[in-house]
Amino acid sequence: MDLVLASTAAWRSEALSRLGLKHKAMAPQFEEPPFVGGKLEDHVRALALGKAKSLAGPGLVVLGFDQMIEVGTQVLGKPGNFENALAQLRLLNGKRHRLVNGLAVVTPDQTLQLWDQCFLTMRSLSEPELCYYLEQDQPFGCAGSYKIEGLGASLFESVEVSDLGSIVGLPTNLVGNALRSLGFSNLLP
């Protein structure tokens, strides 16, 4: 069986490679529906499943991921541009939020959906500090408008996480547990 990552995010592919997982990254053929209510963990799992299923085929183990942020009653995805990113950071500024990851593994015979979460508290920052950060890291393709693996680490006063990979959208413990539970330990290093 060949491992396929249903994502074109270079950082996600690099993270899998650092884990020693040989894989092929492919763009999922899936239109992401917006969040319209319900449990955020159900939504991110459904998005991950849609991405993975879009590339499923014989001889393939496909990994799909999604990540969203919940702050108060609002849900944040990828901002797409500077203006939206600044609005997201203003909303997160000085507050605690929940980051939720969805993972789906699809094989010809099996499907598994999992999720995890972590909590982060952003420091209170000035408008110029927020703008400087966005200009430097340009996290416009990242849920919540930050890259914790870059300068984004300096934005936070606390991080509550059991799997560091969760913050960057690739929960490594979840991936390993999923592959083992489906009988694909041979794909792990």
C-alpha cells in the first residue's frame, strides 16, 4: 500500500517526511463547505474525510487533515489575505482559543476519522505588532492567521497541548495511532 497525503501544503508534507513516512502529496478534489453550526470537531473530521475520499483508490492509504479555530462563538479558518488575517488576529488578541484538528484515513476497505484539540492564549499585542507579524510570516493560508513554527510562537503567552504537531495541523500521535489501529504499522518507521 502507498501512503498519500491529501494536501498541497508543503509544511504538512515536510512534517510527514520528518516522521519518516514515505508518501506522495496530492491536491484533494474536494470543495470545502463552510461551517454552519454544530460541533466543530465533527466539521473538521468531515472536511478531512472529504479530502481523503477524493483521492481514495486501490492500493492507497490516504490521509486527510483539516484544522479550524474556535474563539468564543466564532469559528476561524484560513484568512486568505492580509485584511482577513488582521481581523482574525484582532479577534484572538489577548484571548484563549481552541484549535481543533480533524484526521481521516481512507483505505480501500476501511475509514477512520479522529480529532484532537489544543488551547492557546495569545498575548495582548498592539496593532503595529500584529501588522508587523503578518508582514513577516504571511500566514494567510493558516487557520487563525499564525504559524506557530515561525515567528507566530512569539504571539502566545501559553499553549496547552499534548501533541506539538497538533498546533501545525499534523497531530503526529493521532497519525501513528490511526495507522497502527488500521493495521498499517509497516508504513511507520
